[in-house]
Amino acid sequence: MDKHHNVAPPPTSTPRIRHRRRSNEIPSEFSRSNGSHSPVKDQSKYRTMWIRAYSSMWMFGVVSAVIYLGHLYIWALVVVIQIFMASELFSLLRRTREDRHLPGFRLLNWHFFFTAMLFVYGRILNQQLVNTVTSDKFFNRLVSGFIKYQMVICYFLYIAGFVWFILTLKKRMYKYQFSQYAWTHMILIVVFTQSAFTVANTFEGMFWSLLPASLIAINDVAAYFFGFFFGRTPLIKLSPKKTWEGFIGASIATLTSAFLFANILGRFQWLTCPRKDLSTGWLHCDPDPLFKPEYFSLPGWLTHWVPWKEVPILPVQWHALCLGLFASIIAPFGGFFASGFKRAFNIKDFGASIPGHGGFTDRMDCQMVMSVFAYIYHQSFVVPDYSVDMIMDQISRHLSLEEQQVLFMKLGEVLDERHYLVN
């Protein structure tokens, strides 16, 4: 047999055609036409949606129960969320190999965390603590002493942590330790900025923390569903799943919800009355003028189509529109910032505590921006310049018991001279 018969003929090569994507071509992940999505991908998409909806219902139930229980329980919920957020963020830059050579180094992070908690909440709730324990002399002195020296106590706790950090420095690990030190302080700023203003808003009346938080949740849910069903146009490169259709639809839904939801919440004293102590009883107060309805007559042509001749509108609903505008346009940038941060560290979510949502930090990214704005807006445009409660609060904070008695006697003399006192 000829050996050349075993040699296969050379294969005929065909030229490879290279297709270049045009600059204006939409990437495949944003293509929605002609059934471009595979059934498997669509099935996974709907499964994720249902998991997210199920988790949202659980969160709604828990938050509703906490709101029913009162201000103190809301504060406790905020603390729990803080601990979860701090745990997620502390773990983000953790390196197991380095931590093995630094026993107790993670405990130092929590030392700074609880020192910051004592500093922030001690300053916010000091007067509420005094009003709660005034019936007992011992606890009154204890709490009053803590309030007086609270900044000193927190400062020396921080200095103790600072000295602890210096004593634990090890050769060839300086860079890692100092980066962790800086990262810890950034976490404290992010976590406690949000929580401090949230708690302050709550004690001004749960309305001022519940409404802003609800608007963020409504905006997030509306953006998800409008983007899910109608999204076509990418909004920002940091979040490829965000679309203009979702953003615009969520903005309209948020503004509408703000105006209507404020009317519903504003009719409950439990939500509108400020809390002056740490008790858990039901609140009763004279409603603020913002929560007293004003009646507006409907135009004549409209009364032929609806059974009402006038509609009640609470003045606070106009303030709610400002909150809704901020929640729909500015607050989402907190989420964009978090998206860019996760891309920088090549992670999908900050954690996995909430199925379908990621971690607690993923849910609270926009809440931080919103809670700060709600507090600033309330203090700037809602709170009156002077009130009896504000004056009494300043007196209790800055005057001793003897000075308060002298002030009381002076006020009595003034009222007696003006014949306002009735014997």
C-alpha cells in the first residue's frame, strides 16, 4: 500500500468574518425586542422577583409591629440594623491571613463602635433619660451625672481604644492595621450619621421618620417594577439595571404617594405627637396646626363627576411633596454611590442577610441621605423659632436645680406684678 494514501488532504480554510459592534448598538443585557431573553434567564428573573417580594412582606410586617410598639422599640430596631450594617462593613476588607496574627484586633473595631453609640445616643436622648427616672433620686443622680460627664466618658473610652490600637501595632503589618483603623472610622461616620438623625426624627414624632423611610421604600419598589416591565433605556453606568423608565415612573409614584400617605399618617396622634421621654405608653397631644385639616372647595365642573364638594388637605402634605421630590431625585444617588463602591471591591452585595435584597447595608444606602435631609428640612422649615417645649428643654439642659427654682420664683414675681396669678 502506498504510504501517501494515508495522508489526509489539507483542510480548506474559510476566511473568518469579524463583526464589529457599532458604537450606537445597545448591549445585549439591555435588549428587550424579538424575544432576545432566553426562557431560563426569564425564569430566573421572575424567581428573583418573587423572593424579593416575599422578603419585603416580612420586613413590612416587622416594621409595622415595631411602629405599633412605639418610639423606644423603633430606636431598638435602629440599633439592631446598625449592628448588622457594621458587621457587614467590618467584614468587607477583612483578611483572614493577617487577622490570625492580630488576636483581639476585631474586638477593637467593636470598642470604637459602642463608644460612638454611647456618644451619639447619649447626646440625643439625655433629656429623655432624665424625664424617665426623675421619680427616683438615686437614678436621677446617676443619669444626671452621666449626662454631665458624658462627653468626658466617651472621650476617654475613645482614647483607651486609641492606645489599645497603638500597643497592638506589629512589624510588617502597619499598612493593614492603619487601613483598618481608617476603614473603621469611615464605617462609624456612615452608620451613625444615618441612625442619629433617624432617632432624632422619631422623637420629634414618628411621622418625621416613618414618612421619609416609606418614600425611599416606595421609590425603590416602584423603580424596580417600572424598570422590570418597561425598562429600555439605561440610566447610569454604575447601575446597569437602572433605567430611565424606572426612574421616571418611580418619581411619579413617589410624589403621588407622598401627598396621599402624609394625609393618612397625619391623622394619628400616635404618629404625630413628639415623645419627651422613654416611656412606651400611648401618646395624646393637641395636634399641631400642620396636622389640622384645611378644606378646599372643588371647581364646579368637577363636582358633577365626584360626590364631594370640598376636600380636606393637611398643611403637612405640602411639606410631604418636598420630601417626595428629594426621595425620588436626590436620594437614589445614595444607591448609585453604593453601586460604585461595590464595583470598586468587585462584590455583588454587602451581605446576604435579606434574601433577594442582599445585606442590610444594601437596603439602607438611600435611607442615610434621606434621614439627614428630613431632619434638616424639619428643623429649618417646620419647627417654630420658639416654643414652650424648646425653652423648657434648654432650661433643663443648662440650668441646675437651684437655678431652675430661682427662675420659677422670678417668673412668679413677674406674673404677680401683671396680675396674671389668681389666688
